[in-house]
Amino acid sequence: MTSVLAAGDHFVAPEVFVDALRRSAGEHDLRFNTLQLPWPVEPFGPVGNVQEASGTEAQLLDALGDAEIVATQMAPFTDEVLAKAPGLKFVGVCRGGPVNVDLKAATEQGVIVSYAPGRNAAAAAEFAVGLILAALRRIPGSDAELKSGHWRGDYYAYENAGIELDGSTVGLVGYGAIGKIVARVLKAFGAHVLVADPFVKAEDAAQDDVELVELDALLRRSSVVSLHARLTPETQHLLNAENLALLPEGAVLVNSARGGLLDYAPLPDLLKSGRLGALAVDVYDIEPPPRDWPLFDAPNVITTPHLAGATRQTAHRAAEIVAGEVARFLNGQRPRFVANPDVLDQFEGLRP
């Protein structure tokens, strides 16, 4: 019998993990313990030496017991936790990256860490397109104004009128699973799609009927720019005061990817000057942003509280991906999405 901890939260609940793992386990006999973490009722944050985690090290250690396998989204697998869990072999994190796990310590302890790429691709792509449309057509602002008693007929004045996607050039910074879906939807609207991503080959972009360009060229040519890159040390503040100045007058900027991709400091002035026509953001440099955040008072800003991936389908899909990785491990196969592949050499006999 294999001991498993399902460390869920209020989005991917422990029982969702348990159900998915039981369906995937086949003939393997699993014994479950569960842990309920407080996210998103309580915001995630740094715990020990890991980022974007929920709960405490003490809570996790109490729940771990003799678990060999853990399925989680937010549990804090710090160096201290891993050092006190000698029987642990596998941690499946149902996120696009296991930022709540100390990968170096996991590798040293011989623990495989898997992740769940693409789990929220459809949800995040739909949300990004929704933000684009909302910004282009002033949907949230006009709704709020009408409810407060103001009928803004002047939005039909030419200088205040919105912009259609049909015929517009939209630039996507990053062209992974989410970016590809966004591009497909935008093309259905009739937009011309530019892509800036150093990992994309020209022939693949051509096959998708999108135009692969350098970032500066994308910023100069796009009336709408939407961010979909992964946050790394190299992409921190990928868009900043210097290159945002390349945008056409009145451009719309959307960030539903990661707050760190965008330098927020120059944005209030860019909005007030009209260089930016509108800004729509779901992610922030500080989450949640403080009440005196300057962009709350800037014109034509749409804000949402990091909701792009928040669909019920995402929760189930994430658990299913982790359960599939666990099943591969139990069946003597190498998991497909391993964040620390060097650790696999410590497991003899794992088949590809």
C-alpha cells in the first residue's frame, strides 16, 4: 500500500485530488491522508525559502506522516520540510511551475517534482481576450458610469469611440500554450497577430499564420499588446519605460500573465499622457496591490484580482494531470513533466 497526501485548498480541493488519483491508480492500493490549505481565502506568499505557497511548514509536516507521494497546488515544500520527510519520493504540483518547492533540496533528497503545464491554458486565454475586449470597448467603465447615473453618449464622439479587433494588429509577448489559444481567437475576430518569443521557430509561426517579430518591432506596430511569457530572471520587467515608449499613441496593454513581466512604475504617466490608451491587468508587482496604488487613480485602467485561471475546469484538469504523473511513477515510468530531471538518475528502472 502506498501512502499519499492530498494537500488541497479551496480551489483544487483535497477530494478532487483523491478522486483523480483513485481513477488513475488502477490496481495500485493507495492510502490517503488529506490537508486543507487556506488559499485563496488567505493569499499565498513566501513560506520558509519558497515563494507563492499556502499554509505553514508545521501544518504540512503534521499531515505528511509516512507519505511517499504528495499531490498539491500550494503546499510549502521548503528545504526544512524536505529534510524532515525521508520517505517522500514524489511531489506532484498542479501548477505551470512548482514555485512552492525547493527544487535543489528536493533533488538532494531524491524527490521527483512534477508540474502541470497547460492546466489553465483555455481559462487564461479566454480571460485575456475578455480583458482586451473590455479595454477596447470601455465595458467596465461605462457599466460603472451608467450605474452611477451617467449616460455617456459622448462615447459615440469619434475621439472617444472604441476600436475593433477586426483589422487591428495585436502583439503577443510569449507564444506558449496560452498565447497560441489567444492567437487563434484573435484571428477569428479578424486581427493580424504578431508574436515575440525567442523560443518559437519561424516555420511554426508561419504554420499558425502569425507573424514572428522582435519585441521592439512588435511594440512599434501593435495597437494592442498582451503578455503571455513565463517569468524568469531574464524576463523580469521585459516591458519597461524604455520600450513602452515605442508603443503607438493610444495603444492598449494587457497583462494577465505575471506581474514581474511589466514595470508598473511608468504606467500612470503613460496613461495620463495618452501614450497608453488603456491598461487591463490581472496580475501585479505586489499582490494584492496597496490601496494607494497609483494606477487605481489613473485613467482607463481595468483591474481584476488574479482571476485568469479561475475556472472549475482548470481545477479538475490540474488534478488529472498530477494524477496521470503519479500513475506513471507507480507503473515504473518516468513522469512527463519533471521540474528536476537530474533526480531521475536516482530511480533505477524507470522506463521512458
